[in-house]
Amino acid sequence: MYDGLELKNYTSADGLAYNIVRVIAEDSDGNLWFGTQGNGVSKFDGHKFTTYNEYNGLSSNRVSAILQDDYGDMWFGTYGGGICKLLKNAKDSTHEFLCYAKEDGLVDNRIRCSLKDNKGNLWWNEQWR
């Protein structure tokens, strides 16, 4: 018994992007973000899911890391596509991300995890060995 709390499972039938979730993060507004193994990232506001994937400009549908920076922007590390920042006021739903890859200075496009330090710097671990 969970003191009257009800456990609810969510799947792709409920709007989650994919049933295999690799990473979960909460933003400053209380939204939950689910990085999936194969269809991008889903934002859950407590009522409905909004999914962002390669169609929206995410560089890879395999999301392995999620961070919010000190400006409120959401960043996603992907397996094979480097890192992407969700643009807040994108006018075109197919270009909602600004992405960085190996050719932009990353050591590798395969991001494993992320960290924000006490100065607000974002760190990305690019090792998959």
C-alpha cells in the first residue's frame, strides 16, 4: 500500500514516444522529460505527452541524456547524433532544434550522459566503451 497513492504506468499507447526509456529528467516547470531508445524525447506535463524526434529536427531518435541549462533551455544528448538544444520559439515544427556534432567540436557523436556543474556549465560524456 502506498498511503492512498495510485501507481500509473504510461506506454506509447498513452502518448509516450517509445516504450524503452533511457533517461528521465524534470525541468524547472515540473514537466517530466523521457529520452527514449528509438523515437526521440517526450515531455509530460502531468496530463499529456508532447514528442520531439527527428521529424522536428532532433539529430537522433536515441536520446541518452537530458539537461536544462540556467536559461531554461532543454538539451538532449543522443547516441549517434551529438547534442541538441530545443529552440523555444521555433516557427517551423521541422526545425525545432539546434544541434552540434563531431564536426562542431564534439569528440564523438555518441553521448552517454550529462552533468551541469555549480557554475552552470554543461558537460557531456562521449564514451561508450
